[in-house]
Amino acid sequence: MLILMFTGSVAAAQDHSGHTAPPTAEGQAGHGTPQPAVTEQHPAGHEAAPAPTQEEKKRAKQPKAEKKKVEEQQPVTITLPEEKRQLIGVRTAVAAYRSLDRQIRTVGKVDVDETRLAFVNTKVAGWVKKLYIDYTGQKAVKGQPLLSIYSPDLVTAQEEYLLALRSQSAATAPGGFSEVAASQQSLIDSAKRRLFLWDITEEQIAELEKSGKPKTDITLQAPLDGIVLEKMVLEGAYVMPGMNLYKIADLSNVWIIADVYEYEAPLVTVGQEARVSLAYEPGESFTAAVIFISPVLDPTTRTIKVRLAAKNPHLKLKPEMFANVDITASSGARLAIPTEAVLDSGLRQIVYVEKKPGVFEMREVKLGVRGETYVEVLSGIRKGERVVTSGNFLIDSESQLRAGPGGGGHQH
């Protein structure tokens, strides 16, 4: 009976979870020695996790936005063993200061140099007596006779000049009056000036004074060396003052009018050198220079007219002919990296920098002027750093795979 009662009291002291109940005050009073402390056990038999530290509590209370910001500030790095780098073909290049040359390729049209273009016309009315240059395309030399015109007005002006000369001779004879002689000199000067205004040359006037007989026709001469582009007169035709008779152009120098898109316009400056080539003359090119940039944009084509000047000694560049134009634009020395080093997603430009062999760090960069093979870096890269130029896409993919979903990886 006593054994059963003791067994029941021990069972009552244990709860249903298998833990031993702590001793009561009565139990301690009933024994002479203190009872040992009992450690709480988990059902699986492990001890409970230690209480969180103050730092862990502080981190747990930190807002998610701040956690994300801290993670974004930390650079994204990835380590690749040498075997894997060789497998994906990783190559690097050094960021350095380089001259960024860019070729602007466009199409231009050959035009006449307006400073070497002239119209031939007459200042007197009359009839065309003879044509010395009688067809379009004929070469003309400066001072060469072009045509002769019979003009009654010109004959009258010559007679007035000769009469003034004879009157002066009579006035300056012995017994003449000095006042009359001075008046006659004024008439001579007036008649001579009238002949000059009608494009009568000094040589022709000297010949008139020598012969003493007026010429019935006037000869018009070529004002420059060139090609007759237009002939607007025939023999026997009646011409009026101001009527254009010939159009002559010197084609040894020509203009090329090229169209440059508005995004390329800032790269073009006056004085830049260009190469001009023709489709039907492969392998041959002409040197040209930019002499004028239009201040107005064509709203239809969104282009700007650029005028280039080129020498044309063999007349291979003909007006209205189309030509290929390559303008070399140089921006000077700038910190630049190869264009293939940049991963451009449209919103961000990413570059992978090799911090040490096998360790690559992702950098977001800001780009500037683009050249043919290099691009300027405004921020994100320093001089002397090595950037990945080949295999960077695979490194970027590996970085995102390792980050995993929600692992703090980057987004393009």
C-alpha cells in the first residue's frame, strides 16, 4: 500500500510532455538538501536556441527598404576559376585616355563653286554680230573674246569722246582760253567714264584715240577661265542691257553638299578633312574640307547641309553627280574603353571590372562620346582599371544565376 502511494505521487509530479515539474516549496521544506535545477528540453531532445543579441534585434527591426538600399550599395562581385575563364573566353582591356575618332559616312552632291561662277551680259543694247564661243561646254580662257555686238549707242559715245579730244586740242592751241581748255578736259573725262561704265577697256580706249575712228561693234570677253555651262544667245539676236548671254564656271574647284543627321552634327566642325569617292571610280578618292555648316535644320529629312570644297584638276567631279563622303571627326584624348565592354540594357550601362585574377566586379557606368571602337566613360571607371571585353555576357548571366531569386542579385 505504501509503495502504490509513492508511485502515484511521482507520476503526478510529471506533466504529459515528459518534463519534470519543478519542486514546490513544500517539497523543499520536507527535505534537508536542496533539489538540483531541471533544464527544459525540446521534444526532440535539443536545447532551446539562445536568445537574440541586441545587434540582431536591431537588424530585425530595420525597415526592408533600408536593407535593400544597403545591399544595392555593396558591389556585385563574382569569382571564376581559371578553367572556367578559359572556357568562356574571358578577355580584358585597360581603360586609358585615347583619341576618339569617328567616321561620319554620308552622301553628297557635287555642285559648282559659287565663287568661281560668272554670268556674261551687256550694258548696252544692240545686235549680236558674231559669236566666238558658239556652243555649250566649250572651254573659255580669261580675256578670250566671246561675242561682238553692234550698238548705235556705243558708236555715239565713242564719237562724243573723239569730239571732246579734238575740242581740247583747239582750246590748248596758241591764242586759246585756259577756261575753255579746262571745260574741255571735263568733257573728256565724262565721255571716257561713260565708256568705262559700258565695259570698254583701257586698251580699247587707247586704240580709239590712236585711230580716231569709232568702232561699230564692241567685243565682250570671258571674265574667268572655265567651262561654258549655258549659252543664251545666237548670232543676229537683239540683246538688251542686263540680259545674261553666257554662264561660265571654273570647275577646277567644286563644292560637295552633304547631308548630316542632327545627332552627328555636333561632331562636324569647319576645317575638318573628308574623303570623297565615286561609285564608278573604286579605289580613287579626293581630299575635301568642310567650309560651311548650315545653321538651319531641314525639317523633312532631319539633316543639316554641310558644304565641302575639293580640288578637281581632271574634272572627274561633275556638277549634279552623287558622291560618297567620309568625314573624320576627332574628339581629342578622353578616358575610353572598348565598346564591346559595355552591356547596354537601354536603362543602364554595365561593365565588369577585373579586381584581381578571377574576381570580377559589376560597375554601372555613365558614357559620353562614342568612337568607332571605343566609347568615353564619364563615371564608374578609373584610368588603369581592366574591363572585360569578351565573355562579359556570360559573366553577367553567371552572376544572376548565383544570386538566385530574392538573393540580392542585380537587374538590367
